[in-house]
Amino acid sequence: MSKHDWQYVRTNSKGERIFRKETNESLEFVREYLDKHGIEYEVVMSASLIIIYSKADRPHMYYWTTGRWSPRKRNYTKHYHSNGIADFVERYLNKYADEHLKEQEERNKT
């Protein structure tokens, strides 16, 4: 069994089956990774999440136990999945950061 296998958790009130996969990464492991790579973050223990900032200073909510994440917005009901902190940082965190930085530069010029 792979450490990233999906497991059935429950059926919700709409009759939809809910699955979950564990990252098997501790908070300490994730913090060490972020510190090592010089990435800014805030830990919110009450929600078991970390707010991680991209190089464009855009916040992302990351749940270290499952690898779920979403951009931090007023309405952030949609979540995405990663296979762990390294996967999230390498594939998603700064994916659009260069575009966001260019947009900020354009706004600052006017």
C-alpha cells in the first residue's frame, strides 16, 4: 500500500462518498521544509493548517495532514490536493507568481 492511497472515510448527508489521503508528514517536518527553502508561513494550530505565502506574497492555506490546499480568498470552498509539502511547493505555490508580480508592477506604474 502506497503512503498516498485514498481511503474511504464516510458518506456525507448528500449521499456522496468522502475519501481522504494522509501525507504522513508532521508539522515539524513541514516547518523544517519551509524554513530550509526560505518560504514565509504562519501556523494556525486551531485549524491544523499553515498559511504559506508565494513569492508574490499571495497566501495559500495548506493542511499538512492531508495535503489539501486552496488560495486564501474570502470564499475558499474549493480545495485541491497535493502529495505533501514538497509536491505543493514545487507544483503549485509559485505557479502563477510571476504573472501576479507583473500585474502588481503594472498597477504600481499607473
